[in-house]
Amino acid sequence: MTEEEIFHAVLEQDDPQERRRILEEHASQDPVLHRRVEALLASLEADFMHVHLQPPTEVLANPPAEPENREIGPYKLLQQIGEGGFGIVWMAEQTQPVQRKVALKIIKAGMDSKEVIARFEQERQALALMDHPNIARVLDAGTTTAGKPFFVMELVRGVPITRFADEHLLTPQDRLSLFIKVCRAVQHAHMKGVIHRDLKPSNILVTLHDGVPVPKVIDFGVAKAMQRRLTDKTLFTHFEQMVGTPLYMAPEQAELSGLDIDTRCDIYALGVLLYELLTGHTPFSQEELMRAGFDEMRRLIREREPKKPSTLLKTLAAATVSTVAGHRQSEPPKLIGLLRGDLDWIVMKAMEKDRRRRYETASALADDLQRHLDHEPVLARPPSTAYRLQKLLQKNRAAFITITLVALSLLAGLAVSTTLYVRLRVEKAQRTVEAAQFAIMSGEDEWITAAIRECGSAGVPQTFIGLLLAEQHLIQGRVEEAISTLEDLVHEAPKSIPARALLATAHDLVDDKRGYTRVMASLAEAQPKEREDYLILGHALSHSEDARERQRGVDYMVHAIQKMRDSPMARVLLAEARTRQAVHAHSLEEIQEAIADINAARGWQRHGIAVLAISAWAHAVGAQIAQEKSQPALSQQYLAISQTDGEQLATFTSYYAEKYLKLQKAIFSEMGKP
């Protein structure tokens, strides 16, 4: 059985003993699988992998077993108020040197108490220095007579901040004011050198002091003091390296790459908390992460961009949005309008995947929220067009690959056809190559395979057949097979510039920068001779991260067109390279050059798939850049052309057309267009 199947089979059982039996039956022979399923099950308990501190006045439905010793030093244990996977929390009464109620957390047996005490000693001074009204102070730490580590903290009689806000029907403005206090508290801790690493509603309790809500951040410093062994039921307890709760976890915490975690992971968690306070939902749902499994969950946290708060509300069911708005004393349209703009920008800046683009400090986040409340301009702004287009390149890599490959396949087909026509004068060979090119554009695997087989029968050289096979693999997403085919081709024809250039492009399309650099280095001394050498090598150079190399690639392609021979296929390829250059440089001039090439190609092949696709893409990019550069009229002009070409492209039923339309939709979505 798979991890997911075992998890669901165990979950169907209510009896703990039966759950344990099923788990042991199906996973006892695989320790890793056993540990993963056990962690997933543990994560379902108590607010998604965290212990609840319940109000001490509540009567527990199942009274806990009495401890062997009711007293730990000067602390008398009164009532258990919470339990995690590795710790039990008690309300206790301190008898000396002062009398007061405290929360005492006892570390369960099995942990290295010497290591824990050493960590506590290292951080006790920093924790003692924290003196903030919105932070629950850590008061003491030590070990019991039985050698079990414990620590003592301020007893907070409160409820999680999201629950408090909903129960008291706080308006969005009141929620922001309350949240700003939390940010100030987190900033105070950061200035003392303490990173929380597990901020979430159950760690931020709110109580009323003389009718005024006061948030308290609890458990500060424990994760850092305990390093990779936390007393609460957080996921990393089971997997050693993941520190935090997945719903609120920063991408770098899910990376497991040894990347140093700094205060910006707390900024991300604050962004998620703000998202939840405003919308009633977290960016990812608990159910979605639980279904995903460990590795897929980590990938989602690291890679998938969350919807903006206002966008999320627009996608929810009407009844759900009405409930959310009601908890905020608002109406759905009014609430969505309130979130659109400043609050969308602030939340998304705090939750940037790239931590370098987040707020530098919790105080900066609080200041921007205060500016919003004071109706002043906020510092958060939507990411630049260049940045958004770069993200689109990453998120829609499959569609971009298809754009590149169709252009490349057209070009390679032109090279094959021209060479065969000039050198062999074999009409049948030329026709079969053209048929293979048309088949590749369709994306239909069986048709492509049959067409390439015909090329072999018609006497087409193996070098050209190898190029066609590589294109087939790439356009169907079989990247490793494509690279393998091209490697063999390069081995057989080491002087072939098109084969090496296409191999370099293939490495880049799968984001293998090392492979791309390695192959391009072998082309450093290459001297293109044929027109097709200039075009394909130039296109490979257009994928470089170096602006000078990209420009050299464009220059090669211009040379092939102006000094050798022009053609619609060459113009399409050049337009694709220039559009890519415009994305990197955020250049309106570059996109205008690309559009000029497209218009030149239209003179020969007005309604070809490649012409329409590159045109629709280039004009969509141009519309976004023009919008960013405050040229609305030009933006609308480009947008209209992009939409018209996209509609014509939709009349084709090819694999390529479907891929492109998905990309165009993503670009328009970024622009806020229908």
C-alpha cells in the first residue's frame, strides 16, 4: 500500500489500538514509510500539529492521569491544560519567591535533557531581556528530580487571535490594529535575537484587559532554544529538519537545504496570519496539504503562489463569503473592495516566496499597515512588470517551452529542407521532412513517430532525424529522452552547431543552468557558417542570463536575416528571442522590435500557427510593459491585437495552440484583464 492509502486506512478507524495495528501491519517493514504516515496522523491532532492551551477554567472531557509528583521545585501542579507529542502543559502555582499562577511545560522522557538545558542556558538571558506587554515571558527552566526538562512561562488566559476576532465580530480595521500589536511584539523579540519560527493563531492568544483586547505571543524562543526538537506537535518533530507548522511555514523552512533561517521566516508567517484574519482562510487549506503527502506538501509551500486575498474571496462560494464578511461587520462586495489594492499588496509582499522581497522587519510590516489605516501611501506595491513576467516564465514553463520549440522546429525544418533541396535534390525527402515538421506542431505523438519513420525511409540524413526526434521528445515533455538523443547526436556529429545549440536550449528549458553553461562553453569558439547555424546558435544565446550574450544572440540572428536570407520562420524565431529579451530588460523598445519582426513575417505567412502564437505572446508582454510605463493607449492597442491573434489561434486544434492559450490567459490574469 502507498503512503496515502495507509494514511486513509488508519484514519477510518476510531479505535487507537486498531489504528496502531493497521499501521504496523502495512508499514512496519519500512521505517521511513512508517515515520511519514505517523507524522501525517500526528499532524491531524490539535489545531494541525500544535498543542492547544485551553482556558484553565474548562473541565477536560477526559481527565488526564495524575503525575507521580505534584510538585516540581517551587511549582505545584494544579491542572493539565494541554498536551503535545513531546510535552505536557500544566497550570501551576508558584509558591516562592512569589506566589502566582504560571504555565509549566514538562518535556517528556526520551529527550536529551543535558542538551536541552544547555540550550536553555544559552538563551535564558536573551529571553529574560524581553519585556513587552504583548509577549508571554519565559520565567524559568530546569529539570525535574526524574531528569525531565521543563520550562515555566507566563500563564495566558486567552483564545487564538483568529477565533477572538471572529467571536467579537472585529472589523477589518480593528483586526489590523490588533495585528499591528503582534508585529511590534515580534519585532521586539527579533531585536533580542530570538526567532519564533512557529507563529500561528494558537501561539497568539488574545484576552480582554478592562475591555481592551490584548494579544500575547506565547512560546517565544522555545523552537530556537530546542533547535530541532520542539515540545509541541509540529511536523519537524517527526522529520527532524522541518521547523514550524506547514500552514504558516515559509518556503525556506520547507526547503530542507541547510539554508539559514532568519527573522524573515517570521515575516512570512505574519503574512499568512494577516491573510487569515482578513479572509477567514489560509493560503493553503489544511485538507489540501494533508492529501498532498510530505514531499508534495513541501513543493506546494515552496512553489505555488497563493491567490491575493481579494481574489480568494471572489472565488469562494457565496454563502462562505457572506459568512466571512459577516464576521467582519461588512458585505461581500464592500469587503472585497477594501482588500483590493493596499491590503492585497501588503499581504503578498509579506508572503513573497523570495525572502529578499519580503518586508525586512516586522516593524516595517506594521508601519505599512498603519499607513493604510491612516490613508497614507503604502510602501508595498505590486511587483514590477519585469518581475511578474519572470515569474510567469517559471510558472508556465511548459507553455514557454512549446513556444520556443515550435519556433525551433520550424527553423530546424527549414534548415533540413533547404539543405536537402540544395544538396540532395530529393523531392520525396523534402516532402517527408515538411510533413514531420507539421506533425511535430500538432503534438500528436503517434503521428510524429510515423512521420519521422517516413523520413528515415526517404533517405533523410540521421543528423536531421536526430533533431526531429529531440524536438518530438521535448514538445511531449520527455526532457531526459530529448537530452539523451541530443547528446548522442553531438557525439556522432561533434561539429554540428545546431545539435549543440539545441542541446543547450533543452538544458535551459528544464532550468538546468549548469548543463546549459557547459554546452554553450563548447560553442564559445564555434564559427557559424550556414545561415541556420547563425539562427539556431543565436536563439540558444538568447536564453543566457548574461545580457551581453543575449544581445550577441540577437545580433547573430539579425546577421542571418540581413546578410544571408530573410524568411517568415527566421523572423518568428527572432521575434521570440527579442520578446524574451524584453522580459529580462523590461524594454518597450525591444518589444517594438519584436513586433516589427512579426509584422514582417505576416507578409509571407499571415495566419500560420507560429506567427499567430509569437504575435499574441509578444503583444501580451508589450501590453503589460506599456501599462507599467504609463502608456495606457499603447497597452490597449497591444492587448487588442493579442486577443485577436489568440482568438484566431484558438481555431487550431493543435497541442501547441492549447498550450499557448493557457499562457496568454496567465499573462492577462496578471494584468487584471478578462
